[in-house]
Amino acid sequence: MIEFTKKAGFDLGRRHRAEQRFQWAGRGAIFVSLAFLVVMVGSILMDGSSALRQTQIAVTVDLGPGTVDPDDIAGARFGKILKVALRGQFPGVKSRKDKKKLYNLVSSEGGFEIRRQVIADPSLLGGPQTLWLTASDDLDMVYRGQTDVTLPENRRRVSDLEITWIDALDAAGQLRRVLNWQFLTNGDSREPEIAGILSALVGSAFSLAVCFALSFPIGIGAAIYLEEFAKPTRMSDLIEVNINNLAAVPSIIFGLLGLSIFLGYMGLPRSSPLVGGMVLALMTLPTIIISARAALRSVPPSFKQAALALGASPVQAVFHHVLPVAMPGMATGAIIGMAQALGETAPLLMIGMVAFVVDVPESILSPATALPAQIFLWADSPERAFSEKTAAAIIVLLIFLISMNLIAVLLRRKLEQRF
């Protein structure tokens, strides 16, 4: 007996030590995963934070009667006015090549920015005015120290002469850093300093609206039928198996389906939020159906049985008593499905929503792109400024994804009923 007790004690101690090793291994795995997450998010934040601020340059332009007619502001040549102002700032620039470099200190939208400021405040007319305009991405990179000026001139985008001009502007207090609101209010552009995500955000919003309008009622209806009314036949079993299999199908397959059916056969507008939403609805349906069925199963059977015992029909028992209790879980699954659809890129690439779209879409039939597709386009650009824009767009996408998942969790906690 003593030997058995000693042996049992030895085995028990060994089991305790094994359990402790397992717990420490679990803690280590969590720590490593959190470390990778912190490194990934930290690198994105470091790269993207600089894109949320932009460099502006102060230029004194002549808005007197000789250059701008107050009665015909739209006809004024503000681009020429800006060039004259820059040449006046650096009168030593004579050659065409150097003048072109000088003009590139300001964004290509500089003339349009002057026009917008004059239209917003006509009191600027009448004489010389100092206006803050968006600087070019090359000037911005030098001003922030992102360009290695110690490299030979032939190995960097900015020449020694341009660096001299930038240093002179900085010494004169004509450069500053401000919040980059254009990133949220502008559409896409070939110029990184004025490129924004508004058109992509609106395109994603339209696509998600179409996706929700199609997938939520269809998914909820299918879940109610399969869970409450469908008889256990081979056909219903086949449908359940296919739904579970569709949830694991790669998203690009749904894009191919949309390309062949919605665009090829039905002739719907290419690169439109309507087609994008329909493709995302197909992809989201299995997730919504599975989560809705799980929510229906969580309702105690006594709810339905009591309603039937009081004379309610099966349809009334389900829709008046079971469905309201299961709706919080269904809504949570739908929000999670929408969050998944928001981050999808592959199916949208197949239907053309990766196009270069500058204008903000006005309807679900307008050409549009989506935020993940916009990130894909910018990530493929060789310019350093676009890589920072990519990180900033990823930050915006992560904020929306985290917000949607947080809403789903809060909604479930607030509305769920415990039994």
C-alpha cells in the first residue's frame, strides 16, 4: 500500500509538472502571437501616421485686377499665376529644365487649390496674397527627412538644386505640416500628395448596402426554413452539406461566378457596387445562414411548444416567439459577415472593381472601387509616398473592421436573453 501510494504520489507530481509546462507553453504561445500582432500593427501605424499629415508651402501670388477678373474667376489662369509666383520667389531660375523642377515643388493641383480658395473667399482678390498650398510628394519626403540627401544626385529623385530651394523655403518659414484632410475627402489620384480614399469608402459603403439588403433576408429566411420547417430528407441534408462547404470555398471562386453570371450573362455594369454587392452577398450567405441556425437552436424548445399549446400555428410560433429571441444572435452573425465582406479583395478584382476611379460614385450603378482594392492599387505603386498611403488606408480599414466586430459583441451582450 505504501509503495502504491508513493508511486501514485510520484505520478501525481509528474502530472502536476506536466500541467504546469503545458500552461507555460500556452502562455508563451499567447505572448508570441501578441508580439507578432504588436509588431505588425506598430509597423502599420508608424508608416501610416505620416500619411495623415501633409506638407504645405506658402506662395505669394498676385490676385490683382491685372491677373484675375473678379467677374470671371472661373476663366482665370491660376496655374500660370502660380508659376509666375514661384519664378518671383527664385528669380535666378532661367532654364526650362530648372523651371520645371521649380514648378514641381507644388502639387499639380496647386492652380485648382488657388481657384477653390478664391471662390470660397472672394476678398482675397485685389492684390498679392500669401496662400498655403499642398507641396509635392518629393518636397514632402525631403522635408520629413525620408529622402537620404547624402546619396549621389543620380541615385535620388530630388536634385541638389531642389534641395537648396527646399532648405531656403524652410529657413524662410514657408513650409509647415498640417493634418491631411484631403486623405479623407479626395478621390484617388496619380499624385500621392492629393490621393484620398473617399471614392473607395463610398464604393465600399454601396457594396455593403447591396450585400446586406440581399444576404440578410435571404440568409435568415433560409435558416428559418431549414431549422424549423424542413423535413429531414436527403434533399435537406444535401442543402446543409453544400452550405457548410460553401463557407469554406475560396472567395475568388465567387468572383469568377460573378464575372461569368452577373457580367457575362446578365450584362450588369462592370466595376459597379451593384455587382460587387451581389458577389459579396453570395460569399456572405453561408456565414449568415450558419450563424442564424445556431441562434435558432439556442432558443429553448419550450418557447415554441408553449405557443403551439396555446393555439398558435407553427408559423406564428416561429415568427412571433422564436425569431424575436434569436434575432440578436442573427444580427451578430450578419455584422460579422459584413465585416468579412468589407475586407475581401479577390472577388472584387474579378469583377473589375480594381479600376482607377477618381470621382466619388453617385449610385450603385456608377463605376467604383472598394477600400481593399484601393489598398491593392497603392501597394503596387513604386513611389514611397504611396506606400505610406497604403498603410494609412489599412489603418482606416482596420478601424472599420474592429468597430463592426465591437458593435456585434456589444449588440449580442445587450440583447441576448439567458435561460
